[in-house]
Amino acid sequence: MILRQILRLSSLFHSAVSIHVRRNIGLSAIVFNKTKELDPVQKLFLDKIREYNTKSKQAGGPVDAGPDFQKDMNESLARLQRAYGEGDLTKFPEFKFE
């Protein structure tokens, strides 16, 4: 009886430790990759994301969006305002807890 409980607890302990070790190895692999030099594809991807970010800040919205995008956006906002009421749907709602 005691042997069964010890074996059961040891298996629980083993599974908990193995999950913890796997998570730490996964996290350390990500941190290690950030300190190493990225491969060319990852570097190109990050460069494009950074380039889009700067263009987006300069344009003040979506980059290379034509009049069709703005038209679809306005139609979608109008449809949502009809469905859910008035208010600015482009901003995150403010919650007040008392």
C-alpha cells in the first residue's frame, strides 16, 4: 500500500518535473536564438515587419491601402454601429469600476 503511494507520487513528481524542464528548455531556446545571429529568412522577415511599422507610423494607418479599403472600412463601421449602437468603434472601450 505504501509502496503504491510512493510510486504514484514519484510518477506525479516525474511528470511535473518533466513539464517544467521542457518549458525551461523551450524558453531558453528562444532567448538563445535572440542573442545569436538570425538566419537570412528570419532576418528578412523581421526587417520587413520593422519597415512596415515605420511606414505605418508615417502614414497614420494601413500602408498602401487604396480607396477600396477605406470604403470597405467605412461600410463595416456603419454596419457595426447599426448593430451595436452609437459610439466610436475604432477605439478600445473604457471601463469604469466603482
